[in-house]
Amino acid sequence: MIIFLLLFVGVPIFELYLLIQVGSRIGALPTIGLTILTAVIGGVLVRLQGLSVLGRVRASLDRGDVPALEMLDGALLLIAGFLLLLPGFVTDAIGFVLLVPLVRRVVIARYVQVIPRHPQRGADEGPRVIEGEFRRDD
């Protein structure tokens, strides 16, 4: 509960503080321009990388694979895009860090463990066969 309080109250307050500090140093209009510029550049980069991820998803589906890791990559891109659209320097920095493909792979590898679908079987067991009969009613 305290983490959500810090996220939804603490981060915006800190962002406002930074925006005020930067605005007092370089002026209000350059600060507004800088936040708009980061949003535009971030949006373009998210779009380009999103199209790349979409191509990898399609290629994975064409091979008959489940594009789970590609979907997680796309989800992180969505989060990066959201953070880049929020006004503020900290959220922009986190968003730009998430645009680095290596960082996204590390985040995915850190929080997702690939678990085998079937428990390990001995080498002499062979394939699992279920025998039965069926009848087709047309």
C-alpha cells in the first residue's frame, strides 16, 4: 500500500519539484518545449520499435510459436511510451531507458523464468501415448 502511495503521490510531487527547478534556471517556455520535445522524440522511437516488435510477433506466429516474450517486450514498450507522454524528467528518463532493447531483455529475463511445460521424464520412457477409441458422428 505504501508503494502505491509513493508512486501516485510522491513521483508527481518530485516531478513538479524538478520542473519548477529547471524552469527557474532556463525559463518556463524552454522547460515546456523540452517536455514536449521529449514526448515527441519518445513517441517516434516507441512507434519504430513497436513496429519492429510487431514484425517479430508475426514471424513467431508464422513459425507456429507462441510470441510470449515478444508480447512482454511490447508491453514494456507500452509502459515506456506512457512514461514518455507524462510530463516530467524522471518519467522521461525511465521511459528512454526502457527504449533500449538490451534493458528490456534484462527486465524480462529478471522477472520471467522459462519453465518447462512437462516435467522431466527419463530418456527410456519414450513419447507419451494415450490409447483409446473414438467414433465420429456426422
